[in-house]
Amino acid sequence: MTTMTETSARFREFKMPDVGEGLTEAEILKWYVQPGDTVTDGQVVCEVETAKAAVELPIPFDGVVHELRFPEGTTVDVGQVIIAVDVVPGGGEAAEPVAPAAAEPEPAAEPEAPKGRQPVLVGYGVAESSTKRRARKGTEPPAAAAAAAAAIQGELNGHATVAADVPAPTVGTVVPESRPLAKPPVRKLAKDLGIDLATVTPTGPGGIITREDVHAAAAPVPAPASVPTAPAAVAEAVAVPVAAAPVPGARETRIPVKGVRKAVAQAMVGSAFTAPHVTEFVTVDVTRMMKLVAELKEDKDMAGVRVNPLLIIAKALLVAIKRNPEVNAAWDEANQEIVQKHYVNLGIAAATPRGLIVPNIKDAHDKTLPQLAAALGELVTTAREGKTSPAAMAGGTVTITNVGVFGVDTGTPILNPGESAILAVGAIKLQPWVHKGKVKPRQVTTLALSFDHRLVDGELGSKVLADVAAILEQPKRLITWA
């Protein structure tokens, strides 16, 4: 199964696939090929970011890149053509590939129904479909239409191009179309930001509204007295990405919410206002746990894996769940049922440059300590590299969030949607503590357990948190309770 269409015997098109979990769009982060490059079946041609993760897309056929339909930074709907490949290079003249949907000022005809639904494969996408376009009455003159189409196509390729023998329409050109010209991703951006495209001044070739035009319309323009630059330049600079430095004198910077951050925001709002959260706290002496961590680092059976406090805390939570299995459940609103899980997919909250993600270790309850350590190490490495797959973030049952790495004592974490509990681990600090009747310096931390009160009552939540604390205080319970 490939996500492509044949526009002639010579050209093939590769569409934006559904990379899993029913996602509807993705942003092109980086192209690894350019027009004229040779590609082979299975070669990664670009990296895209969905609402859950960054994914590399391999192309499923050989050929020479003829055209990149969208530049980097563009959000593309699933099913739109993103690249055209000449599969018979040097084969003579052939019909050009069908222009992308983005080149049409108005929507094309509805696509024909697919012949049959086929499985969605990560990296290869949805079933093929064909689209027929009908001619529209009362459209702009052929010369103006050709110039506009050429201008749009040039923008998609990363540069402006206009046919040499077709004059480009001037700013004052009157065309029957009253709808502003903009690509579908730009229209979506305007809708998200609450901007009426009719009020936006286009700066793109042929009168096309660009993403920068929308950002400029959404961003406030500082007074000339405080920013001695042209208003248009200031407005464009204000809408810079997160990593860019703010404009001197600007009072605000607007950043479009998309990708992972947008998905997390929606999920957290849904969780906070759906599941009744309860959070309990306990402060515990973890001096013995820290000694165990030091000993395990020297153990030959743990060679090659990373040993840290999070490993022991994860194992302690798994043991606590084994002793209190009712906590590992989900609420089925549609059927009004509590779904008891007989497995634990342990989520680990990870802060990444693209936002918070929560990949999980599948069947963590069945893993030995060395296996759990290896899985944790792989999870963290993959998250830092931005290579976590959507499948790795699906199906979690409980989660751990280690806010202690930021020097924070604890917090009141929000449940990952569909999960029953989340454990927050605070910073481990040397503090005065009463130990064997005397005040001594001990390693101490604070734990916070948030749980869904529809599933977990106060007694059950307290037992789980108390068990985790008891194991961290006396790690030998990992053996006696396991």
C-alpha cells in the first residue's frame, strides 16, 4: 500500500500519509531532497511533525524528484500531494502532474469514493483515491489564471516563478473571484487565529496571501516612536518562532499553537474538566534508595544500562500497582463501565523542544529491573532526539512525571487522558530528618499522586502512595512484596 497517484506513465505523486492514530494533518519540518535528486524505494524524503511526534517519511518508489509541492513549515492535510517524482527520467515530454489543491483559488470537486479501504501503515498512509476536477464558469481570464497558478507553484517550490510569455497580473487587476487567494494551510491558520482573510493585505506572487501575511495581520504593530522601523517589517518580525529573539521594543510576541503543544493543550483541558482530580502528598526519607542506586551502578548485571532514582521509583510504582490492581483502570463513559487493566503501560512524561510528550513502556509490569532500565534509557534517548512514534505514546495506563529534575519539590499533575493515576516525583534534597530518634541529615523527597476519583477513592489512592513511599524508604520491599 502506498500513498501515491499516477498522473501519467512518467510521473508519480506521493501524498501526505496518515502516520497513525487517525491524525488529519502534519507540518513539513524538513525536506531531505530537492528537485533533481534521485530517490530510491524506502528512502526518507522528509520529516513531518504531527500532533503527537516527529516522523520521517520514506517514499515508496524510485525516480528523480520533479517537484516539492510545499515548503518547509507548511501544515499539510492528510491526502494532499507533497512531492512529484519522475519515474522515467529522460523519457521525453510528458503531461505535467496535476496541480495540487493549494493552487486552486476555490475547492475542487469532491474526490471519488475509494475503491476499498486498506490498512493504514506508518509512513505509507491512506488508501489511494483519484480526484476529478470540473471546469468553473466565470473564472478569471486564462492568462491571469496561468500566471497565478505559476506564481503559486513557484511559492510551493520555494521560489517565485512566472511564465515568461504570460504577463503577471498587477495589483489593480480585477477578477471575478471575490474570495481571497490563499492555500488551504494558510486558510486554516487564519481561522485558528480568528483573522478574516478579506482584511489581509497579500504580499505573495499573484496576490496570494501567505502565512506571514496572516501573522502580520494578527500581530499588534508597536508605535513607531518605540520601534524605529517600518510598521510592516515590525509586524512580520513580531510573529517569530519560539527560538527567535523578540523584536526590541515589541510588547508582545505571538506564536501559533500547533503540533505537539496544541495536542497537549487540548488533552490537558479535556482531562482537567472531565476527570475529577484528587491529589495526595507524602514526604519520605529515600536515603536507603539512594544507596541502592549507587550499589546497582556497580552491579555487573546492570552493566550497559542507566541506573538512576527514576528506575527504582518506577519499579516501586509497579509493585504498588501489583498490590493494588484496582488503581490500574480506565473510565468508559460511553458504556458507563470501569475497565480494569491487567497490564501496565508505564508512561514517562518527557519535556522536549516540541513540547511535553508521554511515551510509555509497554507491559512494564513483566520486565525485570535490567529490562526496565534498558526500556527507560531507550525511551528517554528517543524522546530527546524527537523520534518518539505516535504508537509509543498510545495506550498508557499510569504515568510518572519527574519534576524534581527542575529543582521543584512537587506539584499537582494533571492526568494523561484515559489514565487513572499520575505520580509526581519531587527533588531529592539533603534535609534534617528524625532518624532512629535523632535529627540527622537524610535524603528526602516529596511524592504527589493525582488520580481519577471516579475510579479511585481516597483509601485506594492512599494505599498506592503509601506503598510507593514505603518501598523507597525500605527498598528491600522490592523483594518481599514483589
